[in-house]
Amino acid sequence: LWRFVYSARLLKTNHFRTAASNTSFPAVWMLLAQYSGRIPGLFVVVKKNRFFTMPETVEDKANLELYSPPPEVRGMTLLNREAFKRTVVVPVLKVKKEIVSVLLKSLKHMVLQRPGLKRVVEDPEDEDNRLLILDPHKIPEFSLGEPEQEVLKQLSVCSEVSKYNLELTYENFKSEEILRAVLPEGQEVTSGFSRVGHIAHLNLRDHQLPYRYLIGQVIIDKNPGITCAVNKTSIIDSTYRNFQMEVLAGERNLVTKVKENSIAYELDFSKVYWNPRLSTEHGRIVELLKPGDVLFDVFAGVGPFAIPAARKKCHVFANDLNPESYSWLLHNCKLNKVDSKVKVFNMDGRDFLLGPVREELSKQLPLLKEQKTSFHIVMNLPALAIEFLDAFRHLLDGEPCSTAALPTVHCYSFSKHGDPTKDIQERAEASLGTSLDGRCSTYLVRNVAPNKEMLCISFQVPAEVLYKRPCPSEGKEQA
């Protein structure tokens, strides 16, 4: 940490030096954030490392030892919950049941705080007593410190700490602890997943596949509301944007309901594309729209851009090539009572641009004498969307009535380039046949995989690209 502080040249400030020397580790990070806006170079360093895990502490290791399932479960591929029973020795205080609640408040920092485990149990030797279970990590030698002994003295409670055999079962272990105990030592353990309604969507690595059915069942057991676990078995199909999947555990019903940004959607997860990690991006684009604006959604899916835009009283033209997506888009428009505000199409994206989009722009743009309506075109097919940008070349005839009315494109793409912003701009320029320098903005949507980013490039289609103007020779001949 201090090497990092020195590299950022923070110790030039006496105030920081004094504060940091008397501050806990998390608080130091708060100080770093506080000074990031005033010290050159710091913000870039912090932002670059926004995805990190804190180093494992001594207490973390102690937790692993105390709450690890029995070693016999190593290599288990079919879940046997009974095999996870284990007894551990923990410290307890014997107290009169009348003062249990008072003592819990006074010693709350010392009491065992673990989900699913009782902190107070009956004393088998005396029905008038209760056993207050203490955290063994806070009392490593089974003896209390002076502050705690003083508290007990004031309450007339004996400070002697006893040992108690605590039985742990499958229900008491966290999913990470179960999987760490089952999978081979040293192998990556995952309990992460995307939640799509009642479905947990996993993307398991090769070494985890022999344990996939167990992993699926553990995810269901440990996450209320999850009743089905699936694993992706192929990459996303670039045509219909769905992928093959295997049901690992639970019910086989893949028709689900989801809620995003206060809007409900229904879909068949096995046949259409849905990614809950894009909710923020959907909201960001919709926030740019004003009532009365026009949105063309070229690869609309089940409607995460189109429906909130329609609810914002925009005029929406939504298209998807996948017949299943088209059907669910129609269904969700009716579900959210915006079917009268959304025109839905089931076409190839290029045909949609050359047909309905061209027709609507040709009709509306010449009528705009003042800039009141904005036109937005969303192209959310990151694997291919940039290749469709050449459809804007000479899409319209004539001259623009106002450059301010030129449609704004929001085009998504993946990049594995060292400079993804430069990469996506250069590829967009190649498709459009013109430079976008000073005329576009690029937004990092999310990190998809190591060295693979998803980005959105936004720009107004340049007039020289969008309009096909008469050649000078043609004009002379007509004269």
C-alpha cells in the first residue's frame, strides 16, 4: 500500500501523512479517493485497477479452517448433503436466560456472527441458563480480555469461557466454502452467475464441468428464488444472438420474468438474448431521449431499449431478425401497454436500415424547420454491428435541411485491441468511409473477458455520408 502511496506522491502532503498514520486500511482508501481529484495521476491509477480483490487476511484463513466442510467431500460430483456434517469446538459463556438480551448487546462484537447459526443455545446442564456462543477468532485462547471481563463483572456473570461442540451441517456452509471443499485443491472456484428471473446462468470453465450438476444444485440451494441453473455450452450465435445451454439442476422451465429499470419483461431464455449486466447501459441511452424523439432499434431483442423509450413517449421502430425475439418483443410491448407506440419488424438489420429507417427519415427530415425532434439509431449487436454502418452511405437523397437534425447512431462493438477506443473508431470510420475525429464519443460499457471490452461509439451521421447529392455535371446538363 505504501509503495502505491509513494508512487502517487501523496506523502508530499503533511495532512495526508498524519491522517494515514492513524487510519485503518479501508479508511486509507477513502483518503486516496478524497485526494484523487487534487493529485495528478492518482485517478488514472485507481480507475485502471477498479476490478480487484483484497488480499486474504489472517482472519480469512482462520475462517477457512474453522468453517471448511469435512475433507471427505473432496471430489464429490453428485451432491450428498449429509456428508457435510462436521463438529467444531467453539467458546461459550454460561449466563442466566434473563440477561441474555442485555449481554448480546454488550458483547455483540464478540458473539458469533454467522448466517444460519444460533448465537444462543440451551444449556444441557441447567434449564435456567443459556450458552452464548462466542466467535473463536475473537477469543483464540478461550479467555476474555479485560474490557469484556469488566462488562461481565458489572452484570454479575462468571467470566469463565467453556468449550462447546457445535455441529455444522450443509445448511451452515456458504456456497463458496462448499465448492472450495469439493473441487480439486488449487483449482478456480466460482459461485458467480447471472440471474435471469428464476434462472441462474453460469459459464463454467473446463475443469469445473465434471462437477457441474453439483455446482448447479448448490447455487439453487443457497440462493432463494433460484429454481433452475443452466450452463452455457456454446458461444453466442451471431445471427439470432442466443446460445445452447444445459440445465444443470432444478426445473426445466426456461420461460422467465425479469424486471429491469422498473419495467417487466417475459422471455424464453433458451431462445432469445438477455443480459442483466446491460441494464445500466439501457438506462443510459434511454436517458438521452426526450419525449417526441424517434428511436430506431436495429437489433431490438425483446425490447430493453425500445419499451422504456416508448414509455418515455418516444416514437419507436424496433426490429429483430430472430423470430422468437420478434414474438417476445410484441408480447412485451403489449405487457407494458406500449404496443400502439412501437412499430415492430422481423427483418435483417441491413434491410431494416435500407427500408423502414430510410423511409421514415426521408419523410420526416425535410419537414423539420426547427430542431425539435432528435433521431437516434441503436445498433446493439457487438459482434457485427460495425459492419452494418456502410448502410448509411448515401442512404438519403438531396440536402439536409439542418445538420442538427442528422440522426445519432449508438453502435456497439467488442474490442481486444490495446487501445479499444481507437480501434472502434477506426473500424467505424472504415465502414462509413469518412473520419469521425472530433465528431464521436466512445463509452466503455463493460469488460466481457480478459483483454476483451464492450464499447459504444456514438456519433451524428455526417451529412456527406448520409446524403447522396447530384453530381455537378448532372446539374449543368439540367441547366
